[in-house]
Amino acid sequence: MNFWLMLPELVVIATAFAAGGADLLVADRSRRALAAIALGGIAAAFTAALAAPLGGALFGGRFIVDGAARWFKLLFLLAGFLTVVLSKDLLEGRARVRVRGIGFPGEYYTLLLFTLAGMMCLISATDIVTLYVSLELATLPLFVLAAWRRDDARSGEAGLKYVIVGALASAFILYGLGILYGLAGSTALAAIGRAVAPSPAFWLAAALVLAGVGFKLTIVPFHMWAADVYEGAPTPVTAYLSVASKATGLAFLFQLFFRMLLPHLEAWTPLLAILAATTMTLGNVVAIVQSNIKRFMAFSAISQAGYLIMGFMAPGTDGVAAMIFYLLVYIVTNLAVFACIIWYSNETGRERIEEYRGLARTNPLMALAMMVALFSLAGIPPLSGFVGKFFLFSIASAAGCHWLVAVAAVNTTISLYYYLRIVRQMYIEPAEEDAAPLPSGRALAAVIGALAVAVVLLGIVPWFYAQAHAHAALWTAAALR
Amino acid sequence: MLEFLAAHKPGHVEWLLLSATLFAIGLYGVLTRRNAVGILISVELMLNSAALNFVVFNRFVAPAACDGQITAIFVIAVAAAEVVVGMAIFVALFRHRGTIDVNRMNTMKD
Amino acid sequence: MEYFFILVFIALSAAFVAGGLIASRLVAPRRPGDVKNSPYECGEQPIGRTWIQFNVGYYLFALLFLVFDVEAAFLYPWAVIVREVGLVGLIEVGIFILVLIAGLLYAWKKGALEWL
């Protein structure tokens, strides 16, 4: 047994315990150390994941490491690291606008790290038991995080809705997995994929699992919880939900389609195309009329999920690589937008879109970073969002779904319109009379700057996509053998 | 009737019907209950029906290994964790709002 | 065959309950009065409504109890094969219980066990 393969997960779990334990021991004044512990642990896990071998199995093949799994893990860790940085100011009470009922950084980081560990185990799991348990480990702490502001009714309401929908989704997934187990007589994903043949029971099971994952990934028609949960949760948690919960859903779908149902994937292409088309269209159309920026980002995230699942239409290296690359782009870009939102809400407490007016006058650099990120989400060349979308669209095109490419292109145009609404508020609308430049913390400013640069670099430097493609090729070579 | 029942052992069909019924009852409860705790109870019913599925398939499809039973144990543990998290959130919300009626959870509509 | 006994058992227990209720309805004399209609609380006059809120402290204890309750579900399968899995199994179960105890200690230190 080569436990080095599991080192990243073990480091994350150890860090979670360390953060929780340190919370008991340190005095209230030195709570800053907790963020340092969390950041250090995630960085160490990132290094470990980079250094880990690119192939191998543990526990009789129930836990595997391969090129695709490593990329997912690195992306999860990246999202976790950035979220800790974004949460720091609010949790340590350094936001200018006092938010009541937020705090408890020790528990917060512990739960965040547990979700990270769950997500990392999820992408390595090759067995129904480990798959299900890690999915729950990745989502259960998120319910608590969404309800973090104990004396805020909206946060509690977000938590209530999230816990009900999440539990319902996991019941669907579990029932579907149970039927698959019954059809195949094995809990190993690959064995199930080989043993099942298309039959009514198989389609029922697959539909149940897909519905459950649809809830997690906010695929239309299972998206309705997202807006309320995103709006009610504390903003850093919303940022984390928008990238991490989505990445978890994508990882689970990856497990389902690529590790389990690879032999039957062709049959899914039409359904996936329809789901992708409705998801991106509905997300876009509803986003237009939103006035709260967190709610707006919720619908934007729904439409992005529609783009993301296009990668499943090609069961091979190209599909995996395009999906992983777009996930990377999406994490960087969306967190860049959320970093600006968090900064603005920390400084002013404002969350409505029209309250962003004149930001370019008072804080030109912040407005520039936010504009770059928004344009990347819309997919304007040469930013990374365009490149990522281009690869995904070419997957759909290669799969023969030209109508989907047309729908996606129309959607990109619609999304440009509503992302421009924010840019218009920042750049064209006049600032208030007495508006003064808002200060910004050093860590937050550094993250926003780095993310904005990354949004551009990912678009013009082909190295990242080449790496993702190379590792995905390693995975396909092993999976199709 | 009695002779039939005495001679007839429930097979996988009966067990699967039972689990499907449990799942349907749970789903009905989720859709009709207004109290969040009631919804959580109904979800537990659905989770347990899925766990029952695993045990039944273990017994009738793959009796050589015990994967299904192991899964059922993990499902019990996960369901317990889900209830704990859900109830904690409900209690916190109840203290603040004085209700956990899901029909009144509409403070965030635009 | 063994299911037959369960069926008989269910039928018998149902008959026992129903029989008692029906017999008392048929045989017992009925003379209702104010005192007799009031709910019985150990012979005391009932005060206030029966819908009272429980202290949240009970909930915390139930929560901590649940952890160790579910733990038993994992210990049973281990206990059945304790000899076969030997020392390795013992160590693994030890780690498992230690993690749970860490959670209990955490709750203790955070004051969850203080009765409010």
C-alpha cells in the first residue's frame, strides 16, 4: 500500500483537525493564525498533489490517482485557497461594515477543509461506497457554511433550503446507485459500466443519479434553489459555492459518465445537449432581470454550468481536457468577480447592481479587474473565458450538435449584454457627489490583482491547456485500455 | 391466505416493492409537508429505502460479497449526519424567526 | 417458515391491543365528570398548555448521543470478525473511535456539555 498517493487528502484532513484544535487553544487576539494554518495546509496539499505519482491505486482499487483526478484536485485546492483568503477579512472582523453573527474562523476553516477533503476523495473514488461518502463529506459542511450567520434570517433560510434540497438530491443519487448495484452485482464503478446493458431499470437508475447531480450542478430544471442560497449565504461562502459546489457536481458527473458509463456515453449525447442548452438559456435569460449582484451571479453560474457539461459530449481526451481547462478558467474568473464583490460589500455593505455606479471613478483598478473578469465570463477574446468556451464549443461541434453550438453562441451574446450592465454602472454612470476612493486590504488587493492577471494569462498562454490535455491523454490511455 | 403466507418467503420482488413504496412515501412527504422537520423525516425515509435496496440486492444478486451491507451501514451514518446538520440549522432558524414553515421561507424573492 | 411466526406474532399483538380497547369500551361503565376528563399528571392539577418548548440543551445532548449511537453500527460488523482481522483491525477501530472522541472533546471544550 502506497499511502503517498493519498498524501494530499491526508494533509487537508490533518490541517482541518489542526485548525479546529488551534481554535480551542489560541486566544481570541491571535485568531489570525488560523487562516495561516489553513492556507499553509492547502498549499502543502497542493504541493503534495503536484508531486504525487500520476497513476496508482489504493485499497484494492477503491481509490485511484490519475491525470484527470490530479487536475481536479489541484483545482479544488486552488478554489479552497482563494476562498480562505477572501473570507479572512470578514471572519476576523476587519470588514469596514460590521456584519453581525459572522466569526468563528476556527470552525469555518475546519468545515471548509473538510469539504475540500471530500471533493478530493470524490474524484479519486472508484467505488459506490467511497463515492457516496465523499460526496456527502463534500456537501454536508456546505449546508452549515451557508447558514453561517446565525442571527441573520436570510442566511438561516439559505441553509434550510440548501439542506433540504441537498438531502433530497443525495437520496435520489443513492437510490439510483442502489439500482445500478443491483443490476451489476458490484460496487466498483468500472465493473458496473461493463456489466449493465441498456434496460428500463438502467435508464431509471441513470435518470435518478443524473437528477441528483443536476441539483448539485444546478442544471435546469434542478436549479431553483441556487438563487436563494447564493443570496442568503455569506458572500465568501457564495463564492465558494459557485465554484466548489459546481466543481463537485462536475467531478461526480465525471465519475458517473467517464469512469462508469463510458461504454454507453454515446446514448447520452442528445439528452446532455438538451440539458446544456436549457441550462445556459434559462440562466442567462433570468440573470438579465436580477438586481442583487449575488443573485445575479447565481444565474450567471447556472448558465456557466450549462457550458461546462458540454465537455461530456466527447468521450475522450479532448472532452476531458476542454472541461478541466474551462473549470480552471471558471474558478479563476468567477472568484475574481467575487473577490471584487466581497471587497465592495466589506467596505460599503452594498450588494445591489446599481450601487456599483461610479466605481471606475473612485477605484479604477478594482473596476478594471472586475471588468476584465466579467468580460472573460462573457467570453470575449482574447480573455481566458473565450478560449475555454471555444474548446467546449468545438467539442459539441465535433459531436455533431451544431444546433447546440448555435444556441451557445446566442447565449454568449445575451450574457455579454447583462455582464455589460455592471460594467456600465461602474464606468458610465456618474459616481455619487461625495464618493471617496475606498481602501482595500493588502491580501485582498493582491488576490484580485493576481486573479485578474491570471484571467488574461490563461487566455494567451497555451501552456495550461497543453498540460491539461497531456494529463487527460494519460488518463484516456489508461481508461480505454 | 395463511397457508400461502406460511409457504411463501418474500423474494426480491416483494422487498423491492417495499423499498419503492418507502421511497414514494418519502417523496410524497417532501412535496407535501410544510414543516421543515417533517421534510427532513421524509428525506430520511427515502435514504433508508435506498439503503434497503442495497441490502436486498446484496442478498439476492451478489450474496458472495458484502458490499451492499457495508454501503447500508455507511448510509445510516451519513443519514444521521444529515439529520444533525439539518436540525442544527432548523433550531438556529427557529430561534430567530419563530417558524420553520417552508411556505414562509420567502424573504429573498425579487 | 420463520416468517409465519412473525406474522402470527403481529396478528396476536394487534389482537391483544384491539381486544383490550374493545372490551373496555363494551364492559366498562361510563360516568364522565370534570375531574375525570382532565388529563392525568401524577394526580396533580395540570397547569398551562401541554405544548411546551423543550430546552435546546436536550437537543445538544441528543446530537452528541447520536454520534456514538451510529458508531455502534460500525462496531458490530467489526466485533463479529474481531479474531480474523486481528491487531490491524483493532488499531483501525481505535483510530475511528479516537476521531469521534476528538469530536466529543471539542464539543466539551466549546461548552456544549454545560447545562444552560
